[in-house]
Amino acid sequence: MTGAKPFDIPKREIWEAFKRVKANQGAAGIDGQTIQNFEGRLGDNLYKLWNRMSSGSYMPPPVRRVDIPKASGGTRPLGIPTVADRVAQEVVRRYLEPLLEPVFHGDSYGYRPRRSAIDAVRVARQRCWRFDWVVDIDIKGFFDSIDHELLLRAVRKHTKCPWVLLYVERWLKVPVMTGDGDLVQREQGTPQGGVISPLLANLFLHYAFDVWIGRTMPGIPFERYADDIVCHCHTEREALALRQALDIRFRGCGLMLHPEKTKLVYCKDTNRKRDHEVIQFDFLGYSFRPRLAKWRGGLFGVSYLPAASPTALKAIRQAIRRWTLQTRSDKSLDDLARMFNPYIRGWINYYSHFYKSALYPTMLRIDAFLVRWARRKFKRLRQRPKGARDWLARVIRSSPGLFAHWPLLHGNGRTLGAV
């Protein structure tokens, strides 16, 4: 029973939402409260949240702004809600997602159940073989540019639930607290970092882009992961027309195409010999471009293929350097494997789906640091670089699965060397 509250929100929903928020972890909001702190008085905190949401008196606190570095340079602002607010947003997300999920387009992949970025890259790869041209779309400051009224109109199209509409509107208008403690009011946009933001962003682009292109240019397939969009065209004329139409459409929705980053790309390969200044694009951490590939029958040719992008590989190398692995002579080799295998495994799981040999040189950097670690760790190897490399090669042969990247580099008879 929920009592005589204006809004009928089951207490069970608050509990289920908390379990999801806890599983996702995340940083503290402006109140400094961590998930562990929140759990210290879990019953009281969840009851208070349910009581306020059910009565309509819940007012979301400001989100804490954190600027995180982008792989391509610059920073991306994230808005970190408090733990209680993340739970509240999850309650609404759990209500909305089952209503919206059946409506969303089959080629929308971002932040959706049973869909992944790798699915989007795989479909893009196949379509680049069938279509000669790509329009690589970049929306300038998308999350900061979402028109609140257009978004609320889209939400109202799918639900009349008063408490969902009330809290979505409040979350859109909640101010951002900067590192200096200043409150910045927002007239548009939804902060990246919120639990509800990805679903709302998907809904906005569902109408601004997915439905629009299906209606006006039904012959042009696309892959969209949140605001990362790739469209496929048969001819340059078709691609130019799409680029122009997109400019008009997005302006009408309060969005703007990035003039430099939105580009027409020619998918050049052995059979497509036309000259064009742009023959490469990046999508979800993969660079698509002409690459030498082994064809059927043992022949070699140039195919248009994705591989881990130089930007992604640079970010991995920077992360490996930050480990300062070579200085951890107090640790055993098993310790190092336990500490760093989760990261290595994550990179391999994501970037080895396509043209995995692009990963090899970057993964070999780990072995180079392990050689330097061994020279510090073992006195007998300090003045013997070759001895340290031979030592690591013996370890790899005796324990080929100790580090997650060793089967990739040295398995199945591959001998890339220890460094």
C-alpha cells in the first residue's frame, strides 16, 4: 500500500532502482555522499525518497560538474547527480524504457538492452562494403543543445503519467554546480552523467533524426550510437544532398552540425579507385579506412575495414604509462597480472573484434614495461637487458595465460617477441 499519496509509486520500484544504482557505482554528487554512506541508513534514505517522490515534493538537487578529458583533445563536461537523485532517475528510467524500447529504430544502438557499440561497428563495416560513400555526422555540443520543450513533447507522446512528466521536467531544469561552487542555470540540454539522460537523448534523436530520415530518405541506412551517427550513400550526389538536408533538419530541432567534423567519406578499396580527399572516418573507437586484407583463395587485396583507431590506441598507451608498472618492484608478477588484467581484458574484448593485429604494437608495450620491472626486481638482470627479455620469454612459455594479452600476442604459434 502506498497510502493517500498523489502519485502511486510502488516502494518496490525504489528498492529495485537502488540495486541498479549500486551495481553501477559512480562518484558522489554535490553532497559528497557515496553509495556506501547512503547504505549506512538505507531504509531511512529510501523511505524518504519514496515519500517525497510519491507526494510530488521531490526536488532534484544541482548536479556536480566534472570535466573529463576527451581522447580527441579538450574536455567533456559530466553532470554527477547525488546518489538519491540517481535512484530517483532510475525509477523513472525503469518506467519509461519499456514504453520507448519497442518504438526505437533497429539501427539505434546506444544505451539500449541487448545492443552494443560492437554491433553498430559490425553493421557499419558490412554497409561500407555495399555503399561507396559515408556521411560521418558530428552534432556540435549535442547534450548541451537539446531543446527542452521539444523533448518534453516527445515524452508526452509516449506517456501521460503525471509524476514521470513532472520529474523529467525538473531534471531538465536542474542547475549545474561548477568546481568553484557557482550554480549555472540551464535553459536547454541534459547533462551527460545522469541516469535518465541517455534515454532522453535517444528519444530526442529518434524524432529529430531516425524517424525523419526514414520518412524523407528511406533508402539511406545508418548506424546511430547516441549522437554518433554514420550514414551510407551510393553516390557522392546523394551524400551531398543528405549533408545539406541534415543541416536544415537539425537547425529546425535546435541542433547544429559541426562544420569541420561532419564529412563526406569515400570508402576506397581495390575495386573502388576514385580519388577523394577523405577516405577515413572514426566511429566508436574504430577507424574505418582502406587496409590490406587476405581474401578468399589466399589472395591479398585492399578492403575497407575498421581497426582500433590511433586515438584509442594512444589513450591505451597513456593508461599503460600511468600504471608506472616498472616501478612496482614490491609486487610479484602474479600481483601485477591481477592488478592490470581487468584493463587489458577490457581493451582486448572491445578492440579485437576487427583487424585485431592493430592492437599488437600497443599490447607489446606492456611487455616492454615488464622487462624494465624485471630488471629492477631481480639483481641478476639489472645489467642484462637481453637476459631480462629472455626471462620474460620463458615466463610467457611456461604461463601463457598469466597476462590477458599474452594469448593474443604469443598464442597459436605467434612469436612477436617479448618486447
